[in-house]
Amino acid sequence: MTALLLHEDPRSGNCYKIRLTAAHVGARLERRAYDILAGETRTPAFLAEVNPDGRIPVLQIGTLLLPESNAACWYLAEGSPLVPADPFTRADMLRWMFWEQYSHEPNIATLRFWLRFVGEAMLTENQRAAIPGKRAAGEAALRLLDRHLATREWLAGDALSLADLCLFAYTHVAEEGGFHLAPFPNVGRWLTAIAAHPAHLVMDA
Amino acid sequence: MTALLLHEDPRSGNCYKIRLTAAHVGARLERRAYDILAGETRTPAFLAEVNPDGRIPVLQIGTLLLPESNAACWYLAEGSPLVPADPFTRADMLRWMFWEQYSHEPNIATLRFWLRFVGEAMLTENQRAAIPGKRAAGEAALRLLDRHLATREWLAGDALSLADLCLFAYTHVAEEGGFHLAPFPNVGRWLTAIAAHPAHLVMDA
């Protein structure tokens, strides 16, 4: 099998998703860590050799480079039970993964990054001004998840899929971004069910 | 074949993507139009029957509802030549589609919506404050596309894929958001090639 190398910052939920998916499908990943806060993904070498976009994660497959966390998860999971066989359910799984990148990650992950890792005192004025909007949008995302999970066990179809793993990554640490999960009991039950899976991997493993 | 109904606002590039994909694969779509600016996607009926997230597009497949533009495009295109057969190229196609939703659409599509449809005078103070950041991020997205297309004809693999159609939607109207495309000649060549395809459908068709 082609060697798999994950270029990552271990604190990033987007990187964790890929490790979690790899654990579920039994893929072995080598890991190379970069400190985002120290600018290690903006060096000329990183931009030239890993990702001209200056972002992690990037999954390296032999010499091929695959940025974007959810695309990397897809690559690892395709052909496994994590990707539903039914065409509509497969598209519905992707629907939640696109929704994650548009409506969940930019709010919940960004506030976690700003408040837990950058520190409120170090934020720019524009970042500080964006907090209330991101707080409201992140809460709306959690409400939508909770409502969806009120009548279903998993996000897409009737089994655990990649959508659940991708959404688990930042939802289970949302409190680090100042979000309260207590008002969302269906989300809580769903998080517990994912973490109870025999193949589960915790974020700081 | 199951009836396909697109819940859309015809001015939205996210809705156009789906019509463009349908034209490429020869799928027949019925269309139902909603005026976003008049709040027609926030009515109790829309929230209850079409999408609790209050957003279009939603692709309705018989009685099944599929929000998220790129997921709807995937549903229509799977099994067609728009979805590459090679596993890495397929994941790389999805990589550009996730990138579109995270790094391109929130900047280029949002500025087009604010400046062309809402009108600068009607923006909130927070929206106005967000313009310079979105301008810079949108330009960075165009630069990344242009750099990628400097050495390749299409975004993923060596043939037109769904990634090209999904990125075409808002890139070809970026000037309506105040972006200049002249500095990005590779993007210009790529847009021309997509529009020259025999199955192409223009946005206001």
C-alpha cells in the first residue's frame, strides 16, 4: 500500500478528522507536525512543497498531495462502510460535509482557535468584531444538528458515516470555543455514540 | 426516473451550478423560484417543508430533499464522466469543491450578493466592515486558482470534472462582486473552455 503521511497541526480538528477516519478504516498514517501559530505552514518550503494555500491538513499519498480535510477523509473511507452504498444517502453524507465547511467550521472551529489558542487579547479589532456573528451562526449550526438528530441516530442514513466523524471533530470540542452543548441533548447523545465506537480515537492520541 | 425539482433563486450561483450539472448529464429539472431578498426561503412553510436551514438550493428527488449545492451536483453527476474514475482524482475533485465552499464562495459570492443584489447602501455596519477581508480573501482564491491552472487545463485530473463546473458558477460572475479577472489569465482561459463545451448552459437560461 502507498505510504500515507499527514501534514498536520495536532490541535486542529480538521487534522483530527483524518486520523479518526484512518482509525476507523484501519489505515496507517505517518504524521508530521507544524505549529500554525508559529507560521510553520507559511514558510517558503511549506508553500512550495506541501500546499501553496498555506494550510493544513494535507494528506500525502506517496508523492500526491491532497489538501482539504473532508476530501482526505473521503479518500481514506471510500469503499468502506463509512461511505453509504445508496446514492442518495451518499450524497446526503456529502451534504453534511459541505455544510460543515460552510456553516459549522468557520464559526465553531474559528472561535475555538481564536479564544483557546490565539487568546482574546491577541485578536485584531476585526476579529473581535466578528465574534458575535460567529457565536450566533455557530449556535444556529448546533441547533440545526440537534433538530436533525432528534429523529435520527446518525446524520445520513441509518448507520455511522463519514459525515458523523467529520462533524464530531469540532462539535465535541465546541465548549473550547465558548459554546454550551447542554441545550442540545440530541447532539450530546450522538457525540457519546460516536465516542463509544470500538474504532474510536481520541483527539490527543 | 424519479422527478427532480430544484428549489432555487435563479440569481444564485449555487443554484446555477446544479442546472449546469444537469445540462451536462442530460437530467431534466423542474424549477421552483424563491426570492431570497423577499424572505421567501424563511417562511414557516419553506422551513417546514423544504429546508429548516432556510437556504436554497435544495434538490428534491421524488420526496427526498437534498440541500447544499455541491452535494446536489454530486448526486446528479455520479456515474457520469464528470466524476473521475480514479480514486485520487475523484478525491482531488472533491478537494476543490470543499475549497470552493470554504475559501471561494464566502468571499466572492458574498460580495457579489452584497454589492449587486442587496446594494452597498443597505449593508449593515458589520457587513461593511467585512468587505476588505472578503475582498482580500477572494483575490487570494483567484490567485490560487490561476496558479493551479497555469500548468493544467482542468482543476482535477486531465478532463473536465464537477469541480470545474462548481467553481465556474461564481468565478465567471466575480466581476459583479467587484473582482477583476484580467490579472488571472489562466482563470480566463479556463472559463472560456468551460463555456465552449457543447453541453454548456448560461446562467440566465
